[in-house]
Amino acid sequence: MANYFSSNFRLGILGGGQLGKMLLTATQQLDIFTAVLDPSAQAPCALISDAFVEGDLMDFDTVYQFGKSVDLLTIEIEHINIDALYKLEEEGLEIYPQPKVLATIQHKGKQKDFFGKHQIPTAAYKRFSSGAALKKNPPVLPFVWKSAQFGYDGTGVKIVRTLAELETLPEVECLIEELVPFKNELAVIVARNKAGERATYPVVEMEFHPEANQVEYVICPARISEKVAEKAQKIALKVSESFAHIGLMAVEMFQTDNDDILVNEVAPRTHNSGHYSIEAAYTSQFEQHLRSILNLPLGCTDSKLAGIMVNLVGEEGFSGPVVYENIEAVLKMPGVSPHIYGKKQTRPFRKMGHVTIVDKDIDTARRVAETVKNTLRVISK
Ligand SMILES: Nc1ncnc2c1ncn2[C@@H]1O[C@H](COP(=O)(O)OP(=O)(O)O)[C@@H](O)[C@H]1O
Ligand SMILES: [Mg+2]
């Protein structure tokens, strides 16, 4: 086995945002050398990676040259130049997630086709090569519209209820899905290494704000029956196996009114829904990602305590240098750990950090989480 620790081994990471930053706490723990590529000199990883390279993740030569300088490559973002990854792979570089997994997942249409091909339960859908093609054959309302590429955090998704809304959709390649009446949004993170070892984290639940369509809390474990939890984990494992994926894979799912599980989408990397694991699990998702891509023994995925994660997003009406108002009050609360990603400027709804709340009792954790949510404000002065 290669020696990764306190050695000349160089791990490359494409993307230097908050997921990269939290991955670096795991590489520091194990003393693994890291090189990070990101377009912004102010990226959260810029000052804490061993070698930071400023460059365009969509540019073939930039990604290719960066890949040539490392011994193994991973990602923290999917929007990257895949052709460069294919060439690097051909030349013998190990890349996890594998480029062909990334190519499927980068494109929501191809991803849904993949689910169909592998009998993975998912909402009915139809692909369109352009906005014009969709508008020419208006489907039955309502439906969910999704841009085939480049959406994130809901930016490429719209629930369309009227013909007037249909007309405002952009001209890009897209797909439409049946609007699923779900009672819960769930997620399961699966880890898989080259030796074929697999590990599944507990099912988490995304609790949404009743009006603003935003995830307010990620709750682990999800407050669902054992039977539904088992079904969700089994489907998540099947998804990961179907991709023969190496690394971490987060599977987002809907629990329908009659307790069916439908896969919404997957991310071949560490995920917002796994941040709770830093404080609450035996092995954080970031350490687990490292273990899986380096073909090391996987860690225990059980939780030590109930964990709830609250996203810290920029408040509406504030743009500029960030201030975390009332953070001292939050630090006084039991079992509360804030994470600040290091973005100096706030904007409405920008993901600036998160707070994890742990407790022996999930209802207590949920109550504290609500106080945190109502106390801490991400603003600018
Ligand atoms: N078919 C659907 N039916 C109902 N709600 C949906 C459907 N697809 C997506 N959504 C809602 O939109 C959100 C964002 O969609 P998703 O495909 O996960 O896009 P993103 O890449 O932005 O995360 C989901 O978390 C869910 O709340
Ligand atoms: Mg999603």
C-alpha cells in the first residue's frame, strides 16, 4: 500500500470551497499533503492547503496541468472539465469519483436515464433539447422544470403551475418531472472503496421552512420508521453499486405519502446533509471520503449523539463584509458548534457557514437548533 502519511504523496482537490476546507481538516489530521485548484484567490481553501493554485475548473489545460502535478485527484464540486479528467485517467492517474460517474451526474437528464437503466426508483420525467422544444409541446401542469446542467442549490429548478410561468423558462436543455407529493426529503451518504468495502450513514431528514422553500434543518437520525430507513439505505447502496463509484456518494430521496422512496438526485462527494457527522458521528464524512478514495479501511458510520445542522445563509437585504450577529449567545448554548466557511462577503442566501447541535435527546437538539436559527444572523454593517 502506498504511504500517504507524512510522505511525498500529493492529493489534488478540484475546488476550494467549504467542502474542500472541511476535507482539509481530515488531511491535516492524517498529515496528507494537499494541492487545491480554485478560480478564486479568496477561496476558503486558499490559505490552508499545502499548495493552492488559482485557475479555471472548466478549462481543459488548467485542470490537466493541475492533475499532472498530483498523485491522486478528487473533487469537491461537479462543475469541472471532464475531458481533462478522461485524459488524465487514460494516462494512469487515479481519479475519484471516476470521470464517467461525474459525466453522468453533471447532467440531470443523463442522471435520470441512468436511474431508469438500473431500475432505481425515481419520479417520471421527460427530456427536452431546448426551452423551445418544451414550449412547443406543453406538458400537463403542474410539473417540475430542471435545467439539464449547471444548477445548484435550487437555482436550476422551478415548479411550474401556469402557462405564463412556462413561457418564462430559459432556452436551455432541460427536463421536466412529475411534481412528487412527498412527506419528507431524506438523504443517505454511502462510502465505497476500491477493495469493495461499503459503509452507509444513517438516514437524515431535511426539514424545510414552511414558506420559503429552503432547507432549515438537517436532522440525524431522520424521524421515520425503521422500515422506511432500511428501504432508503438499501436504495442508496444500490445507487452507489450501480455507479461502481469510489469515494462518498450522497443520495437525495423523497419519501412519498405512501412511504415509497424515490431517488431525486445524487452527488458523488461530501454533502451538506453530512455536515452533522463532524460532531455527531464516529467518523466524519470528510475523513470517510479520504479513507474511501485512498482505499483505506472505512470508519464506523454510527452516531455518538443525535445531530442537527442549521445552514447559515446570508440574510436578505444585506450585501458586503460579513458580520455574525449574536454568535456569542449561540456559543453559550450546550452542544453547539458553529462553522464559518471564510467567505468575507455576504449576499442574500449565500451559504456562509453552518451550526451543528448535538444532544443525547433529538427533541432537545431540535429545540436548541430553533433557538440558534432565531438568534444568529448573517448580516453586514
Ligand atoms: N420531482 C419533484 N417533485 C417535487 N419537488 C421536487 C422535485 N424535484 C425537485 N424538487 C424540489 O426541488 C429541490 C431542488 O431540486 P434538486 O433536483 O435537488 O436540485 P439541486 O441540484 O438544485 O439540489 C429538491 O430538494 C426538492 O425540494
Ligand atoms: Mg438537490
